[in-house]
Amino acid sequence: MSKHAVSQIVIPARLQSTRLPRKLLLAETGKPLIQYTYESARRATLPSGICVAADHADIAMTVWSFGGSVVMTDPKAASGTDRVAEVARSMPNIDIFVNVQGDEPDISAQAIDLAVELLEQDPSAVMSTLATPIRDKSKLQDPACVKVVFDNHDKALYFSRSQIPYVREWADDLLDTPEPQFYQHIGLYAYRREFLLELAELPRSNLERLENLEQLRVLSTGHSIKVGRIDEPAIGIDTPEDYAAFVARENRTALHAA
């Protein structure tokens, strides 16, 4: 892989979501949620382009309204990865595709650039993702918080909704060690184009079905996922409470800036 691989950010955007319907269009701050994510992602310096992979005209109209780029994708696509793969089929000149979740309005440009760099630096990895330390026991025990463990070369060994590694003799100070013992997976991915197209055609693995974690399909087929470490919280918007907290943060920021 060339050091100057051409990369593209794709934000898969589905209109309906289970816990917070039409969440990407929520605009209590005066700006739709998808616009925050788009603007945050656009600050990354390595990708050469960015677009939203939309499943509905309402998403497309909203993105067009703030000057964003849209590719319409199949409304029946099974996952965000399938939407990104659909975009990849129409962009043969792109080497690396970065999948940024539409409900991550605070994603940093540095995190996106790191995901691209990991693939540029390691030709053996077909995919990269990110992780951040877990310092809170309740988060460690929360199935909604996906955990990841990786080897000495920062390649993923396993992802789980359960606590991994499981500590035989627990001590609370394990959460405060200088070198973190536990990592939360952040759902940002970069894929090499050829592997992304292959991944979209692979059947779900047994581990993937059991944990309901798509990335386990990659590990089950024997491929490597490089894991980059960042020290910033993963704040996705999944529930009405999450969005209310986001609005409150934005209002405080606007008040301080005034």
C-alpha cells in the first residue's frame, strides 16, 4: 500500500433507528445532528473526500441543505458496512474507505487520520479501528459498551459485549493503572477497498450472530484488524437521553462563546 493512499470518508446514514427514530435529523440546537458529524469528519487531513451514504430522501435533502455530498444507497442494505461498500463500488480510484458513524458528532479529525495511517503503515492489515481506555466499572460491565483486546502488535484478538479480559481476582485499582487494562471499542473503521467489497459478500459468522458484532466476521475469517489507541471518550447518540445531554453541552458551549 502506497504511503499516499487515496482515502474517502463515508458516513452511512439510516433514517429510522430503533431507540431514537430520525435521530440524524434532530435539530434542537438549530443544526441537524448529521451536520455536526459531517463537519467534524471534514476536518480530517488525510482523506481526500467525504460523503453521506443515505437511505432516504429526507437524509439527502438535509445534507444537501448544508452543502454536503450525498450518495443514495439501497434502503434495504443490512448494515452501515453494506452502505459503505455500495459507495466503494462506484469509486474504483479510492484505496481506503473510512466508515464514520453518523451519530458521533464529536468524532475528532485526529481519530479519523489515525485509522487511515494504521492501514498505510501496516500492509498486513485489511481493516483498522480505534479504542479508548475504560476507567469506569459500570461501563466495563455494560453490554452496550463493546470491549476489545489486542496483541503486542495492536492487532485485535477479540471484541465482546462482556468484560474482556475477565479478571479472576478483581481489584478496583485495576481501573486506574498507568497502562490501561480495559479498552472500549470505538465504532470507526477504515477498510482497504478490495477487502471492503469482499466483506460485504461474506456470510455472518457464528460469533457475529452470538455477540451481534459485525467486526467478529472479519476475525472469524482470519483477517487482521489493526487497533489504534486514543484517549478521548466515545460519545455516540443512541437514546433520547444521549441527545438531551448533547444539546445541553452544545448550549453551554454556545453560551460561553457568546
